[in-house]
Amino acid sequence: MPEEVEKVLRTSCFDCHSNRTEYPWYSYISPVSWYLESHIRKGKDQMNFDNFGHLDKNRKIGILADICDEIESGSMPLKSYLLFHRKAMIGEEDKETLCSWTELEAVSIMRE
């Protein structure tokens, strides 16, 4: 994946959608810890970038479409996440970068 795409995903998505979660200090305090762990588990169930390579073609293409849809609609990153992680906000330029990448990647997967 291109470096600029990975940078946006690392900043805005990986905490809940990869095995590389960076837990903040408050994540060790109950009941906040339960809330965060539930969100992270649900996020990984929906999409885990670290497992993406093991998925079948149709699932990969569907996830790529979902990434763009979720980001463009403003559904992701979650508003609750952005309250404490302002740097995770995805600007218009980064949205375009991600959506262009997801489209190109889906076409590439279809041709495999």
C-alpha cells in the first residue's frame, strides 16, 4: 500500500481495525476499559487490516468499498473516538487519497 495511504490508516483506523492498537492511559480504568475493548473487538470483527491478506477476493473487494463509503459518509472514524484523538480526523484530501486507493486496489484484486 502506498505510504500516504498507510499513514492515514495508521493515524485514523489502526487502533480499532488492526492488531496494532495503541491503548491510551485511560484505557486501563474500568468501566472505560470495557467500553474501549468492546469497540475495538467490534472494529476488528468488521475489518482487521492485519488479516486482510487472508480474505477471499469478494470479501476484500467488499471491505475496500466499505472503507470508502464509511469514510465519505463520516461514519468513520467514530465521533466518540475523535473526541480523544483529534489527529485521527480525516480531511477531504485524505478521503480522496483513501477512496482512490480502495478503487485501484479493488480493480487489481478483480484482475488476479
